[in-house]
Amino acid sequence: MQPGLFDIVVIDDATRWTLTDVLPLIFRAKRLVTIADPERSPKPDRLGVETERTLATRFGVEEWIELLGHVGNDAYKATMNTLPGRQADVISLLENG
């Protein structure tokens, strides 16, 4: 994988994707834009809580599960939790109607 291959990667409907789904794109991006409706229902979890914990323990990444795991998480939450302190601009678009 070549890092920085794309000038910008746009992840639309980011609440429907897990971090694992989009990680290869994020790695290749110089800049990242995530678009999502945080009030939208998340995609059903692919892994159960116990399966995810077992795998996290096996690979020594238990401390990262809450922040970056599949269960109860999505690409929008993961980027919101990890990027704001690292040169991210968070823009909320509210519909006035």
C-alpha cells in the first residue's frame, strides 16, 4: 500500500462503514473528509462483543477496542474520536426548515 496516493478521500455516509472497511483508503489519503448523519441508525455489527474481545486479547489490542472496534462503532465515530486534535476541522451542517 502506498501512503498518500490520493490528495483527498471522501467517505460518504460514514455511519454505514466500519473503520476496517475504510482503513486502506484512509492510509492512502493525504486529507480525509467524512460525511455522516450522526443521528442515523448504525449498520448492524458484524462481530459479536465476545468475538471482538477474544480477537483483541489474542492480538494484544484490547485498549483500542472501544475507540476503534466494530461493535457499537463506525467510521464516523472513529474519525471524530481520533482526528480533531490532529488538524481536523469539524463542520456541522444543520438543516433549518
